[in-house]
Amino acid sequence: MHPLASSLAALALGATLSATAQASVIVTQPGDLTLIGVQPVSPAFNGWSVSGDVTAPNDNTLLLTTAFDASDDTGGSAVVGSGAIPAQQARGVEELAGLAIGALDTTVDGVVQQAMEGSVISRTLWVSAGDTLSFRWQLLSNEDPLTGLPDLAFVTIGGQLTELGTPGIAALQGFGGFQHGTGWLTFSHTFTEAGPLALNNIELAFGVVDRGDTSTSTALAVQGVTVTPVPEPATWGLVVSGLIAGGGLSWRRRRAPG
């Protein structure tokens, strides 16, 4: 097993959850953490169901990889947990992410590149119309950005797939056993009443899969997953009242004799 390089400490950058009245907060369904294959050793695991090769480089970050064992990456495996799981079988990556079998396949130059193996984490969010989901993510890979296979990092929100990226966008130096990386990127999604998603309890999943082979690894790092609630009507009333009161005071001051 290849240990995480000390440079993974760089993953500590960025969002830390806060419980203050003005902060964004995670809204989750009560319940115990479900673990498949790894033992949680960090608060970063709290509330997540985990399957595959997943670890917490720090208390704010989860790292998912497609590494299975020491034979990956020409003997320099980036495996950090218990090893990736198959993508296309019962309780595989696609099913656990709320997707149909084959949903993560792609076609390149007329050749189907099948989703092979990877890792997935998921949890339930309780949301209302107007709430905004946001998180920071980073793709790391040993696939060559120009000639490598199109491994995939993704998120599903209520079973709706969003492709975050492939190694083709990993133009920066990688770390922690990975040669290439994207740097930290930000994703946000605002929930509305319209569309296919039923609000209230929404299943959120992050995943990463090898496509076309199982020998070269890719990873997805995620941190700062938050749901920012829409302001309550009463809150807006207070804001408007304050603006009106402030405007009235300013008008009276202008009218007062010098």
C-alpha cells in the first residue's frame, strides 16, 4: 500500500463548516453512518455512507480513488483505504450513486470506454426551494491529460448526474501519489420548485471511476460541502424594516435645520 505523501496536507485549504447563525450549515437526515470497507478516523466521515477506497487527509476533506491494490499505477499504487469497488454490479458505484448501470460509460473516437471500478460516498440532504448546495473539489490522476483514458469524477443530486471532470482538465502538478491535478474548484447548485427533483430529502453522492482500464488511478477530493438556506420571510421583513427605518432617519436629518 502506497502511503499518502505529506503534501496531502495541502488539502487542508478552504472551507470549514460553521454552526453560527450566519453560516452555511449541512442539513442532513438523522441516522448512523454506514461504512463499507473502511473505518472512520476523522470527523470528515460524519454523516457519509462510504464505499471503496476513501480516506480523510484532514478533518475537512474526503479523498476517493479508483485504486484497487498494489498492482495499480505500475506498482506505485495510490490506494489509501480498502480498495476500489466495481462500478457496474449490485451495490457498485453506479447503483450506490443512484444511477442506472452503464450511466458512467462514455464513447471516445467510436470506442466505448466502460466504467470499471471506483469509489462513492453519499448522504441525505434536507433542502427547500432557494437553498444552495456548494462544495470545493479537486481531481487528481495518473492518467496523462493528453493521451490518457477518460476516468471520471462526478456528483449526483437526487440521482441527476453532473460530470465534474476527467484527467483531460488536470493541467497542474499533482501530489499524494498522483502526477496531475486540477487545483481546487468550486461547484454550486440552487434548488428550485421546478424540475425533476422532489425537494425536502435529496440524495447527494460523489464518486470517481476508472473508464477503459483498471491499472491507472484517478481521485476526487471533496471538502466544504454546505447547504446555505434561503432567508426566511421574517428575516427579509426585518431587513426591509431596517432599511426603511434607516432611510427615514436619514431623511429627517436632511430636513433638520442647520
